[in-house]
Amino acid sequence: MPVIERASIRRILDSRGNATIEVDLFAPVRVRVPAPSGASTGAHEAQAFPKGGADESVRIFKEELGPALKGRDVADQEGLDRWLREADGTPNFSRIGGNLATAISLANARAAAAAAGQPLYRFLGGRSAKKMPFPFGNVIGGGRHAVGGTTVQEYLVVSQGPTVAGNVFANARVHHLLKDALSKKFPGEPLGRGDEGAWVAKLGDEEALALLADTCRAAEKEVGFPVRPAMDLAASEFFRDGKYHYKDRALTPGEQVDFLVRLAKDHGVYAYEDPLDEEDFEGFAALTKAIGKKVVIIGDDIYCTNAERLRKGISGGSGNAILIKPNQIGTLTETRATVETARKAGWATVVSHRSGETTDDTIAHLAVAFGSLGIKTGTVGGERTAKLNELIRIEEELHEGT
Ligand code: PGA
Ligand code: ZN
């Protein structure tokens, strides 16, 4: 395979208006991969940028990593990823920045796929990459992604029809229907959107879920296939002094599990992400034991795409699915190892965007390559639809058998 002839980097805007970085590799064809950033980050994830921010990652790339990339064979993904770890020298990429590592690592995969003349999903997933993920679309939000919204970070819609194109449009339909429902419920009041394009309104947490469940049922009737509600609680964000602090109540971990079991029954919840604090492996296990046969229990902040933490979760039954965010761990090789660990244990994977995104569509390819159950990448907004529209294109390609 070709070698990297040249590498460059620039500081660009993410969708929240913060600085992030984007890496170009020339091998000899140019590929380009930017990196996104989170707001509700897990304690155990890679540090997105070093002290000094995106500027420091740019400096390190220009002076050190960029020149050293020259001459590397793009076929050697694992070697590159090991070298990134060594060049950083810290456990969490705090010297060079997890975003810099992720952008270089994924750009190399893009370069190798280009050299092989294949789309990325096929290059990484082989012939078996043909299952399309269900899109998980954030439609009502709060937490760290919005001011004045729900305590729970995300209320999601998961449409489960036969095609990804149908599901993407059904999710968007739910977003539209919610706009009408919320305008009716709060006449004359402004209606806002959070960082991921989800509606932000003065709703209680169960009220938001009930409204979403009703709207899902209405959409289901229109489209004729299952359209289900889900939640990313991002519970670590409102867990303090041993309790989960909602606007109207504070729950102990045991009460939180009971509350979520009841909500799942009353409103037909399809999936819970981060239903408990990121260190509460026992709480995750209790909830999974209670409803894990019917409900997808996804760990995001608890696992941080880290295979070692995931193994601990698997051995204790703390969930049945893991969220996959490449820049939580920093390299493609480690991301794949985590996906493989999940697969072997029979756990589902859901590949995810970050709240501060770019128009990059790499995660659409990863979700197909990994055979993931889902992809969480919003419902509307250009940086979200970039991924959704790429899934529609991939599906078309798969049908054409190219
Ligand atoms: P983040 O959150 O990108 O702001 O970290 C998304 C999520 O919690 O899934
Ligand atoms: Zn999350």
C-alpha cells in the first residue's frame, strides 16, 4: 500500500463554535478527518485536547507528529496506533490530545481504504458489512446540552423499519410532530433547540417521556413500523451526594432503578443510556437484571469505549450494550478491540457522535463496518444529517451490490 507523503493540520470550528482540529493525509490521494468534542464527558475518557487546547495539538502535530508520519505505510494501522500511544506517553492522551490521535488514526484508515479503492465501511467490515444500524435520534433535550431543559440529557426516537432511509425520515417526522405538540402545549412561548438540535422546553422529565411516547405512537401509525422512545440520562451529571437530583425529586440509586423500571413499563422505553452514575456497576447490573431482556441498557460514560472497563461490566452483567465514541479512547485499533469484546459477549454496540460535531461522516461507515445495532447521531442539523445522509447512500450502494 502507499506511504504517507505529506500530512497537514488546521484549527476549525465545531458545531458549538469551539475550536477543534482536522488532519489531512496525502497518500498520495488526500483524505481529511476532523475530530468532534463532548460536553458531558466521562471521567475515564481520553482528554480531547492538552492544556493549551487545540492550538497545542496543532503545535505538537506541526513540530513532531506530522513530519514523523511521512513514509509510513497506510496498511499498518495497528503500528500507527501503537506509535500514537507511545508518542503521547500518558494513559489518556493528555499530552497530544485524544482528538489529535483520533483524527490521525481515522485519517490513516481513510487513506488505506482509498488506496484499496473501497468505501471505508467495506474496507473495515469486509463483505459481512451489510447490516444497517437503527438511527437513535435526539428529539428533546436538556442536561449539559441546553439551558433550561429537562434534567435528563436526551430523549431519543428509534425508528425500526426495514430501511435506514425510512428510519431516518421517520425520526425526522417525530422531530416535526414534537414541534407542533410543544407549540400547542406552550402557546406563544419561544421554543429552542439544544446543541444536538433537540427541542428544549420547560418540561418535567416524565412529562417529556410521555409526550415523546405519544408522538412515537402517532408516527408509528403513519409509517407502519415500530417507532420507539429511548433516553440518554447522562446520569453522572445529576448524581451528587448519593442521589439523583431531578427538578422535583431526589432519588437514591435503588429508587432510581425502580423509577426507570416503572418508566420503561409505562412508556414502552426501548433503550436507556447511562441510566446510573458512571462508577455504579452494581446499579447497572440491578437494572439489567430487572429489565435487560426487554430494554437495551447502554453504557457510555461508564465504559468510555474502553475494553478493560467493558470487560468488568460484562463480567458483572452491568448492561447489555455499549456506546462507541472513537475519540473517547483515541485510536481506531482500540475502538475495534472494544467492539470485538462487546460482540464476543453478545453485547450490542451503538456508534455515537459527540455534542460538538463537524460535518465529517466517518461514524456512519464505522457503524456499518461494526455491524452495530444503532448509530446515535441526532435527527436534524447539518453536522448530524451529514452522517444520516451518508447512511442512506451506503444503504443504496449495498442494494446495488457494489
Ligand atoms: P457528549 O454527550 O458528546 O456531550 O459527551 C453525548 C452523550 O452523552 O452521549
Ligand atoms: Zn451519553
